[in-house]
Amino acid sequence: MDNPSYQRIELSATATQANVQAIAFALPVLVLLAVPYLLLWPEQFSDRNLAAIVAEYGSRILFLPLLVLLVFIPGAVVHELLHGLTWAIFCKRGIRSIKYGVHWKALTPYCHCEEVLPLRPYMLGGMMPGVVMGLLPAVAGIILGNPWVFFFGLFFTVAASGDMLVLWMLRHCRATDLVQDHPDKIGCYVLRKA
């Protein structure tokens, strides 16, 4: 959007920079979610319980990394779809304004909104995957004591740490600002009335 009545402020990072910076968001989230789970369900981590799991599953435990990969790939697709579908609700052209792809150098999938959005809808689209696939299942897992649901939520909360980085970049923006998704980097342009 080229409009002389708006000041354009770039808030962005390359995919590689964003992956490194996202670690700063992932670590506190890991602690905030893992500590309540460990405090509420300590028996799940007892030597006896862990030995029972190993006895029940045996060498199949070695396939756990493969299972994580099998969950991650479709999960990454759903993550990006949640961004796009949420932003599309606020776009004049709807889903036609949403583009998907992969930054191959950093192995990072992305969703790009081609329209300028008000700040709140842009932030809503940015946080949707982390809430729906991350926080809600993690909290449900904590409440229910279900380790599978908890670790699914924990995994996808951490996977949303790049989104948390972008939301953090927007923390000083005004409610009246407009946001244009950056076409090449992780982040956006903030358009502010001059």
C-alpha cells in the first residue's frame, strides 16, 4: 500500500533470524506449561511408571521420533491454514488474498496475507494456531493428566514461537495502525497515519 498519508515501519526478520529469536519465546513457554503438568501429575514420571511404559511398548519407543515427524508435517499444514483462514475472514478478496509456501533454506512453512489488515485482525490471525493447536490442548492435557494431549499442545505451542515473535514485534503498535504482511521475511509493515 503506497499512500503518502501513512508512515511505513518495517518489523521483520529473515526466516533464519526468526528461528533463532523464537527460542527466546519457546523456553519460557516450555517452563510455564511443563511445571504445572509435573506438579499435578508427578506419578506419571515415577521410575515405576516409566518402567511400565518401556515394558509395554518395548522397542516401539524407538519409533517415537518418527511419530513426532508424522504429526508435525500435517500439523504444520493445519497451523498455516489456521493463519490463512482467520486472515481471510477479514480480507476483501477472502481466501484469494492468502498464499502458502515454504522458506526452503530455513525449512519453514509460511502463510502470506496479501491485503492490508487492521492491527487486531492481523494479530488474531497470528495467534490462532498457537491458541487452537498449542495452548488449548496443552491446558486440556494439564487438566486431564493426559500426556499425549499435553505433549501435542506443548509441541504446537513451541511451534508457534515464530508467531509469538511477530506478535512481540507488534507490541508497541496503536489500535488504529494497519498491518501489511511482509512478502519476503518473517514479520510485517506497520502503516501508521502520518
